[in-house]
Amino acid sequence: MSISEASGQSVNQLLELGLAFVLSALIGLEREIRHKSAGLRTYTIVGTTAALFLLISKYGFSDILINDRIVLDPSRVAAQVVTGIGFIGAGLIFVRGDRVAGLTTAATVWLVTGIGMACGAGLPLLAVAVTVAYFIVALLFPLISRRLPGSNAPAELSQNTQHD
């Protein structure tokens, strides 16, 4: 491992950030096309920033290593990202009468955070797999749901501008 790799500032980390950017942007683009409350910019920023936080967590504390032994737990940064994004997600959920709006948007912001964190943690296959899983849920599940016996069309299909 070179000095720049050990410091977390090499091509490898730039590729991890780039992958988080692309995967998050793909999800954001799908949400933008469907006119959801959070779109391309929001998801791209959230996913890329999550990757950055994980890279900071992995490499930003190298000055506290003593003989390759960690004397402080940098994984706490990752845990706080999850907590912080939960707070943002809660702000996206609205209850109007007997209807809940924004739940899918909040969940998707949470998912994009995980994708960014996976990229930042150096787990690109997991990040790509979860991105593919998202598109299965977002694009194929509504088609399946409409075909279930006794089901009406899901709200997100019948009201394209609904903010979920």
C-alpha cells in the first residue's frame, strides 16, 4: 500500500466516490423522472456525501494509529451517518388525515446513504447489488402489485405527482 493509499487520497478512493456518485445519481434520476419530492440532486448529494463520510472514517484518523493499532474507533463516524440520515428522513414524512406521504422518499434517501457508505467502505459489489435491487422494487414491484388479486393500483402509480 502506498502512502497516498494509506492516507485515503488515491485513485482507488476517487473511484469509490465516483461509483457512489453514479449509483446515487441513477436512483435520483429515476425519482426525478417520476416527479418525486427528492430527485437527482438530493440523491446524488446524499450518496456521494455518505461515501465521503465513510472514507473519512476509514482514512481520516490514520494519525491516531499506533503500530497499526487503532486507539480510537473510527467506525463511530459511520454509525452517526445512519443516525443523521434518519433525522433527515423523518423530516420527509408527512401525515395528512389518514394518508402518509414521503415514506418511500425517506426510505430511498436512507438506501442511497447505505449505497454511498458501501462505496466509501470499498464494497462496490454490494453497492451495485443494492442499486439493482432498488430498481427492481421501484420499477417491477408496482407492476406485480397491480396484478395481485384484490389489489387496487398503488397510490404512486395512480397519482404520478404524489410526494412519496
